[in-house]
Amino acid sequence: MIRHLYCTAGAGMEELLAEEVQHKLCAFQVEQIPGRVFFCCSADMYTVTQLKSAERLFLLLRKAEPISLPKNPAKAAAVIKERVVGAPDIWKQTLLTWTAIQEELQSSQQRGHKRRREEDEEERSTVADESTHTLTSSTHLLNKPSEMDKESHQHTPSFRVSCRCSGVIARSYTAQRLSRTIGMAIKEHLGWKVDLREPVLEVNVYLSDDHCVVGIPLLKHPLASRSYMKHNGLRSTIAWAMTSLCPKQLNDCVILDPMCGVGAVLLEAAQEYSNAVFLGMDTETSQLQKAAENLKASGMEERVQLLRSSAMEIPLADGAVDFVLCDVPFGRKFSCSSDMPTALPHLLREMERVIRVGGHLVLLLSLQLSAQLKKIICTHKHNQHLNSSDTNNVHTDPSNTCNESTDRPKTLTFHKSSSEASNTPLLISSLQAQRTHKVSLGSTDAYIHTYTKIQHSH
């Protein structure tokens, strides 16, 4: 059965989500707008719920041209009834589809429970509380069967409306007022029952100057919520994005995160690639303990090794790893004892040292650190200039790292801090920039930078 779905996505994640649904679901009619990706697919719903870059998953009910509401309340209600609610038959068919999807998800869940019980019987060494956590966390994703059977099968489900608006319409109507108006139109037009506390259905409406979207969530909790993350660090969707932006697949590779924190980046990579070896390092014992608890909750403790060590002095031989993935700490939540702008050149030099030729480096940097990176990056032309002029007069184009599609590979030249005794630049001539991708971290933005290590030229 072909379903018309859409997912919400964080700013900067829309392109990656569109690529993921095409790759994993063989989706078609894929369309992205800011904050949302629409697609059609016939994949089973369990596979759909395994999307890693999405925030929430919806069944699409209506996607129409933007609406303009008159200021008169009665006239506005009439426009909403016609343009937002529309024909009752569409809602009835959507309700049937939603019910079928819920039944499919519950059936998949029950098969998973049965399989886990069989595994528990065979592996009596399995820790009981881990199994209990896995079962209870998954049930939170679905409506209770009794609720669904009792109400949605009667074609008069309880519901509430959640509305988001922006642009011109938001200057005349608040989201709460629109939600109330839309809810009354649905109640009168379809006979559904309003329930603001525990509805069976939540109708999501998005109105802007460019779009009118109506959908129904398929899960109670966001896809972005990972049940195995006992301790939260970097948002899981961003951690997954760092893995997905690697220039090649990570299977049969050695992957290092030298500043792993609670292990979010390594966990996302380990979930995607079963044949890789993972190593996480951090200087803080408390962070490593949290990472160990996350690994245990996810069942990945045998695949990810943790080590207390400094990223400034990585205890590995030259060229020992294939990939380095690193969320360089910044901000009050992810604080760092080092002066990161000052430490960044040496930190990158040490990461480059342990990467083999042909390996890759993926960094998540704050806007401040990305700006610092721009100041210490030299293009190939500038690198030639270094050989014939004073290295203290190097200038770079500040827009270089923001162009995702037209940038040529760059040779990196990192200068030592002015506080150091030597004024000789610290050169890294073996890293070539591949891609820079801007993402939102909620209250701030950041850049994911990817590099490939090439053979030194002599």
C-alpha cells in the first residue's frame, strides 16, 4: 500500500532527510520545504519508523496552496472549513489509513516482543531490566489498543488541533485562536469529539505565506527520541548527520571520537554500521561513565571501546584509524576546560596524525569555531603564497567554508597561537575540504565540516 507521509526536520536537516527516505524507503515524489519533507512509499511502517534524521512522522491529510484569512471571524471560519478542512471523505479515508497503520505498528511491536521473549529464554544471562526497558519504551510510541479500537473504529475519534502559523496570517491570528477555529470546523463538519487532554488523534496544521499542510502524527513520541540514550548529549539527529556526511561507508573501518562525551556520535554510527570498530575517548571520567551507561542500554558495549585520554595527545600510532568523528565542545551545556579557539590548531593536527591516508575527518563546529577555522585555513593559492611571503599576512575569503557545492579542495594551514614561543605556522597540508553543511542546534547554529586525508606532497 502506498502511503503519503511527511516528517518534520530541524533546520539544515531537510536535504539529508530527503536523501534518507529515498535511500532507505525507496520513496518517490519527495519534496522538501523548510522544516518538512513530503514523500510517498510502500515500505513497511517499522522500516519507516527507523528513520534517523527526522523529528516527527505524520500521515499527510492535505497539502494545499496558502490561504488568506479575512479578519471577520465568521468569514475566516468559512474559509477554514472550505480550504483547511475540505471534503469529509478525505478525512474518513485518512482515518481508515491511520487505523491500519496503527494496527501494523502494533503487530510489528508484538512480533518484537515475542522475539525478545524467545531470546531471553535462550540467553538467560540477559539482564532483566534491560529487556523490561526495551519493551516499555516501545509501547510509548503507540496509542493503547483499547483506545484505538473503542473510538477510531466508530469513525468518531476524539481529537485536538495543534496549529503553527507564520508570516502574514500570524500577524492577525494567534496559533491558539486558529486551533480553536479549526477544531470547531472539524467538529461541526465531521462530528468528531474534541478532547484536549487525551485525544486519540492530534491534527497538526501548518499555515504560512507559502504552505497549508494538515497531517496526523503516527507516533506519540518523536523519531528523534532514542530510547537507549540514558544521558543526552548532542541531539541524535545531528550525530547521525555527522555519520551520513562521511564521504564513504563506515563498514570494516576503525572509527575514533577523541572527545566523545556521553557517546552520542559513536552510538549513531554504531547503529548504522555493524562491521566497524569504534573507539571513544574523553578526559572526564563522569562523561565516560555516562557513555558506558548509554552503550549498555543500547547493547553496544561490546562494539565500542572507551578510553580516558586527551584529544591533544591521542595514544594511537600515526594512521591508526580510518575516520575521526568529533563534536568539538562549545557553549555552556557542552563546556570545555581548554580555550578551544587557541587549542583548535593543535587538536586538528593530532586528529590528522592518527588518520590514515584516504581516511576522513568529520567535525561539528560552532559558528565561532567555524569563523576561527576560516582564519586559519589556507587555500592552495594561499599556501603557495606562504612559500614566497610573510606567513603573518595570510588572508582568506570568509565565505569559503559556507559554499557547499562550488568549493574546491583546500589545503589547511594552521597557525600556532600568538602566545607560543615560535611564530612558525603549524602546517597541515594533507587535509582537503569536501563539504560544509549548516545545521541548527536549537538555540544556535553550527557547521559540519568534512575532510579527506591525502598523501603529503614533497
